[in-house]
Amino acid sequence: MKKENTELLECIENFRGRSIIVWGDFILDEYLYGNTKRISREAPVLILSYKDTLFSLGGAGNALLNLKALGADPIPVGVIGPDTVGRRILKIIEENKISTEHIIIDELVQTPTKTRILAGEETAKKQQILRIDREQKIPEGTDLKKAIEDSLGKAEERADSLLISDYNYYTVKIDIFDRILPDLQKRNIAIGVDSRFRLLKFHDITFATPNEPEVETALNLDHDEGVDLEAAGRRLLEATRSQSMLITRGSQGMTLFERNEDPLHIPIYGTTDIVDGTGAGDTVISVFILALASGAPFRTAARLANIAGGIVVMKKGTSTLTADELSRAVLAAN
């Protein structure tokens, strides 16, 4: 076996029991399935014969479940409403044997839901035909901010890393991050950031995992004019004062940027014929931060995260993978 693969396997073995705070936007993903047989007479639309509804956690919740499946001890910090959606999120988290003591329930919050409607003929693979988002940004009230900061402070006492999952619902308050940052640095807590639109608001972090569109948005780049990836990666390192930047690139794999190091281009693991990329970024950041928490250097963590991403994009919907699955994939790549 290659020395590199032996290091990857040893790293995976060290995932168990790592305590990772997951601070971010907890979203319920709802999948509504049905069969289509005809067009409505009322309007030129398909008639969907309802069959089933399935629920899973999206946003920070998907990262949370990925960490748990990989053997870690994740600590969720977030805000939900006292609604049916919020209760369902709590139930799923508790069913996965994860504590909900640091999740705040606020009367003014509507818990975000993303409803995907999938349809097709009886024996055919169902395809997504519509998505309905029910969403609201988390309020800026002083009491709620204090509750979030208090929850983070309590969770921090037993954590070795912080994963920020920012889907732009503003559970992650930048002023709170700025206030707790000195204490995180004093405790040597690794900070990983996955932010949809606010990447440049975070500074002095350990790493971030933007995809290419997020890089273009953060740096106000024009995709049609072509993007110099290496220049963009260096700019992000400087702008965030980050130790590393792992840019995910879909079928082209990933590129890791570190200070004073040449970029590391990693080709996609497995096939480029992706089944479903939903939630793959949550898997990537989960494996990357776990590897770092286990003592791996950035390049080892990036290689593991790349393999993990290649596995989950072959699954439907927001999916997780286990440490055993990841180990088998490493062995298969030997």
C-alpha cells in the first residue's frame, strides 16, 4: 500500500470522538414524490399523483449528520422556530443521538424549508420539476444575539474545532464571530467556513471551502471573461487572512491554496458522471475539518475531502457517508 494511503487511513481512524461545533443555518429538506400520467385541462401543467414525502436535514444540518456518520461528536448551535418544521429538525437530530441543548427556539423565527417536488412515470427515475423555498432571515434582536453567543461559549468549552455553515439566513452573526474570535484563537480552535455569499466577512480563519461560483461572487469576477483560478485563490487567502482555501470545482476536482505553497490541483475522485451534487459541499467541509482536527496537514485533509466528495455525488439528495465507506474508497484507490 502507498504511504500516502496509509496516512489517509490512519487519519480516518482518528475521526472518532472529535468534538466539532456546527454553527449555522438549519434547514429542513422536504422531498415530495409522485407519478405523472397526463396534462391538466385547467392549464398546460403536469398532474402529479402524490405518492410519498421524505425529510432530511439541509444546510448546517447536513454537515452535522456527515460529522456524526464519520464518527465525530458534533455540537449543533443554531436557531429554529417553534413550528412544525423546527420540531421535525429537532426530532431528526435527536434520532441521530446528537444533543440539541445549544439549539435556540425563538418565537419570531420561521424555520427554513426547501420543498423539492420530484415526478416521473411509475417505473421511471423521478426528476425534480419544482422547488419551493419557505425562508426568513434570522432576526437581529439583542436578546437572540446574546443567546447565540452564550450557546457558542458553552459549546466551545468541549470543542476542538468550529465549522461555520452560512447559507445566508443570518444565524451566523458577523459581529458575534468577531467577538468570539480572540477566544477561539487562544484555545487554538480550528475554524472552517462554508459561506454562500459572505465569505469575505470572515477573517483569520483556518480554512474555507468555496465552490467556483462562490469565489466569483466574493471577488466580483466575471465568469464569461474567464477566471484566473490561481490569482483568485491567492486573493481569497489575503482577503480572509486564512491559512488555506480549498476551492471545489465540480467535475474538475479541487484546488488547495496554502500560504507560501504552490497550489495543489486534485482531480475528481471517481466518475465525472455525477448523480446529484446536492449537499456535497457539506461532506467536503466535514471531512476536511475532521482531518485537520485529527492532526493531518492541509494536503492530506484535501485529498480525503476530495474522495469523500466523489462518493456522495453518486448518491441521491443530501447524503452522508461513513468512515468505513471512506476507508474502503481509499483502499480501492490504492
